[in-house]
Amino acid sequence: MSWFKRIKEGITTATHEKKETPEGLWYKCPSCKSIIPSQEHEDNMWVCVKCGYHERIGSEEYFAMLFDNNEFIEINTDITSADPLQFVDTKKYNERLEDSQKKTGLKDAIRTASGKLNGFPITIACMDFKFIGGSMGSVMGEKISRAIDYSIEHKTPFMIISKSGGARMMEAAYSLMQMAKTSAKLTQLSAAGLPIFPS
């Protein structure tokens, strides 16, 4: 004997009355496969509440965590890479740059900004792995150098969040030159008596 009897067959909700479930409401952990609300995952700093898996995040999330009230001034925003070597592998380098810019909404693999952290002024440079693996090209070296100059000028500590896949092969020696340039700038920062995080 059944406990209930269906009175009407089929779904009777009109199409215009149906509601779409918004995208991005849920987060599925790639490690333990647990599903939790996306907001809960964000509130836990993008660390899985079930297994402790750390999700890869970018400059947007880091800036939101670090700058007070997510308020900051982004500096050196319009610098983009050139293609001096006319490099081609499976794709032309300039096309790869354009694709990455469209896909990520970023100009390159690093963003630099100034704001306050716990009420104290700070300059932060944060790499984005999603832009060509966070690889270091001429733009990254230039933006780090200019951010250090900004830090020295405004007498703020300097923080760098490094998530790089290494030197960008498409820029060859231009990429490798950035290590010497940023190293020299960090020496200037130290000579100015300003702290760098991580040190």
C-alpha cells in the first residue's frame, strides 16, 4: 500500500516561473571532492574546511585579504610586453599574450598596488600564475622595480607574493636580465632602511 497518491502528472511550473541557479554558488574541492558554499570557502581564505587543501589564488584575492577594506591604488597598470624576438613556438608570442590578456583580464603576470595593511601603508607586488604560468618577463621586472621605487619614495614597507613558473622563455635574455634589475632594486630598498616581506 502506498503512502501517497500523485494527483497530477508531470511538472506544472510554467517555464517563465522557473528560476536559474546562479553560477559559482558552490565550490568542489579538487582534493577531497567535498562540496561547500563558495562564500564559506572564500571566508576560510580559500582553504578547504574539510581537508585543508589550499586553492591557488591570484592578486585579486590576495589584495582583498591584505589591504584594509580591499582599498588600494594600483600602480603601473598600463605596461605590457613587446615581442622583440618575434618568438614563435606552437603559437606566436604576441598572440599568446593577447589570448592570456583576454582570458585573465590581466595585462601581465603581476600587479602592483599601494594601500594600508592593519592601518599601516604598504606597497605590494603580487604575481598571477594564471597568466602564462606567472612567468617573469620584462614587464614583471619593470613593475617590481617601479613598485620598489614607489615604496622608497613613499617610505613604505614592500611585500612581494611570488608564484612564478620561472623566466619567460619567449623573451630569452630580456627575461633573465630582470633578475639582476630586481636584485639591484632590492639593495636600494634595503639601503633606504625599508623592510621587505618575505625577507
